[in-house]
Amino acid sequence: MEADYLAKGWERTESHSDADLIVVRGCSVTRRAQHDCERLVAHIKAKYPATRLIVTGCLRDESAERLSPAVRRARAILEGMNAADDEDEETPQEIEEDEPIPMRTARAYLKIQDGCSGKCSFCIVPQFRGPSFSIPFSSLMRKTERFIEAGYTEIVLTGCNLILYASGGKRLPELVDALARLGESADEKSRPRCRIRLGSIEPGACALETVDVMAAHANVCRYLHVPAQSGADRILTAMKRPYLVRDVVELVERAKRVSALAGIGFDLMTGFPGETEMDFLSTEGLIKRLCPSNVHVFPYSERPGTIAAGLLDAIPREVRHDRARRLAAVAKNHRSQFAKKFIGQQVQIVIEDEKEMSGWTGEYFQCRIDNKGRCASVKRRDIVEARVTMARHGALVAAVV
Ligand code: SF4
């Protein structure tokens, strides 16, 4: 979205007080997330009353009566319902095919689909976004080519549910294969022009095939983010998730066969209605067994309009939060332990911060270069090879080879 605005001639300011327009990327997947976004919007409106504000993300899809007045006003501006002060201003939405793509980071986000046809009992997204629809394959190929030509060295595939991608007979594995080929260099031994990073991916046959594609291309990042949610089959079934714990294990083990150091991210939810201490311990056990490198833990919160919100066996809020804290502590320890396994290993870093000479490895670890003297010619967005010398607080330090 930032790229869209820059292409239309807008400039990014360093502080909110200098801005003519503030964009809030809102989320309403959990009640807490929505509450936080609403508070932020109210704060911005109060502090910068003359500044135009727009709200994007699924917060803007929430039904109007459930939103605070500040968010309703901001959303109205976005939808043009209250465009009194916006009539002569252009609000860019899309990059036209022939427009230049401005650069601010090394990483470009490629939205491949939106919406979801899932029926997860806790989720409001299908009601906001509707069923899944995919961006045409040819359009994604063109856009990726243009991102690469513009100098992006990492492209992140995004969407509500990536495994639902389907366009012109191409599913996610075929799409990843085609995009990875675009990013490869002509000479196999050289560094890729660009690497591809998968967004969150649900366990199942399509995800396994996608990991096989990862194995076939060195420029597909060795990182999987799995919205596992729970380590107890009973809870996954109550959530109406379309997989069981064994499917999560199979997916992670397949990725670990591609690379023993593949990074694994998990989304986990604690305190779903009916979750017993035993169920919780199963989730904790899943972390201990699979050693994910990144874990996002969310205490369950009821979303009005979902099946789960009507379930009777609600877990007290303090238990949900206590379990979330316990899981987060276990996960943090595992990340630190896992990071140490990289010491002595060669990693590939996309440089994001030229001053600090730091960036991200394909396995999604932040990594700083400590022999800067050897990097006089290294610039932001460059892909560099480095050997890890130290792991500290779950981040890496490396020397360029
Ligand atoms: S897969 Fe489930 S949790 Fe994810 S967006 Fe679809 S319905 Fe929601």
C-alpha cells in the first residue's frame, strides 16, 4: 500500500505531526486487537484533528454498528461516504502496470488471494471478506517481474489463506514454483535476483506440496509459518480446523527434511472454550517437540457472530492469559536455543538496514554483520552470504564470507 501511495507522488514523513494523511492498518480478528486499534484511531483523531485518517485491514470490514465513532468516521472517509474534504484528492489503490514501483524496503508484499471459504468456529474473517478469490496468475507474474526489476530482493506472499490460491489451473505449489523461477539467477552458482517468502500456510496436502517446491528452489526461504492454533485434536476439531495435530507434525517434519535449520513459526491460541489443562499441556508439548523458532500466542477472545462465541464452556479470562504467558515463556526459550544452532553455519541475509548492516536470514532470524570493514560495497537490498558467529537474545551476528 505504501508503494501505491509513493507511486502517486505522496511522500513518507518521519513523524505523524508532519503528515497530511495517516493510515492505520487495523485488525479485528480478536476483540483485543480491535479494541487496541480503536484506541489508536481515537488517539490519533484527538491528537491530530486536522489530519486525514484512513483505516485499512479487516477492521474496516467490521460492521459499522460494532465500531467506535472514531473508526466509523475514518472508515467513512476511506469509502468515500464522507468525502467532503477529500473530493479533489486522489486516494490511490492500485499500481497500474506501467507505473514505476518506488522502493523503501528490500521486501515487497505480493497479495495472491483474499477472503476465505473456511469455517473456523472462532473466526469472523469469512463474514467480513467473503469467500476466497485469487489474483490472476498472469498478473502476479507480471507484478513479480516488476518488483524484481525495481530492485526488490525478497517477495512475501500474502493473503487470508494461501492454500486456497487457485487461478487458471495453478494452485499455490505451481505459483511458488513459477515465482521462484523468476527470482533465480541465470547462472545457478550466482546469488538469486530475488527470494520468495511464504506467508502463513495451513497444514494439509497442498502445504506439503508447497514444501516440496521449496526443496526444489534455493531461493524459496526456508521458513514456514503455520497457524497451528492448538496441539490437541479435541480443540482443533471444536475449532473446525481442517487438520489434526499429526498434520502439523508432518508439515513441520517435511520442512525440516528440506533443511534441519528451517525456521518454523506457529500461531497458537489459548483458552478456546472447553480447553482443559491437558489440552493446554498438549499444545505446550507440541512446542517442545517441534521447537518452532517464532511463536505468536493469542488468548482466545469471543467474536460476536461466530459459532465459538455461543459455546457454553468458556474458559475464565485469567486462565486464558495465564496459559498464553506460559506458552510464550516456553517458546522464547526455544527460540534462543534454536538460534544457537546457527553458530558456525552459513546464512543468506537480505540487508534491510545499511547503517546497522543488518537484515533477515531466509529462516527469519534478524542478523547483524559484525565485520563491516568487508562490506564497503554492500547496500540495502543486497543479498549477502555470511557465517554466523554469535546468537544473542534470539538474533544472530555474522561475518560476511
Ligand atoms: S482458515 Fe479459518 S481462521 Fe483462517 S481466515 Fe479462514 S476461517 Fe479464518
